[in-house]
Amino acid sequence: MAPEVMEGHDYSYPADVYSWAMLFFFIVTNEKPFSDLKTAWAVTSQVCTGHRPSVPSSVPGDLASLMKQAWDHSPEKRPDFTTIH
């Protein structure tokens, strides 16, 4: 879930982009984001303070960059789905 949604704002296309990037991370790395955190509260706290998963070096640079852009804390700085496509 995007940080702005966790902070009480409505869902939006940029929030969907953030969520897509988390799913994409899981698919590409076969790693569960935030698997080291034991509670939903811990995940929420980390996401809202800017923590993001580390993208392994095995992920190609352009894909890693795309994920990081899609995880930007500011929704307006995230790429849209047309750009992602």
C-alpha cells in the first residue's frame, strides 16, 4: 500500500503505481518485500518514513530504476502506467 494511503488519503493512480512496483519487486526477485518486519504496524511505520526494499544487484539497472521511481514518496513524482509500459 502506498504511503499516502496509509496516511489516510484516498487511493489514486499513483498509489496503484506504487503497489504495482511492490508486486513487480516480488515477481522479479522472488522475495517478499519487508519480510524482515514482523507486524503490519512495523511495515506501515517503515513505508511512511521512506523505507523501501533493497533491489538486488541481479535486477537490471533500468528495472531497478523504474521500481525506485515508482516507490517515490511523492505521488506526483511517480511514473504513470503509460510511461511504465
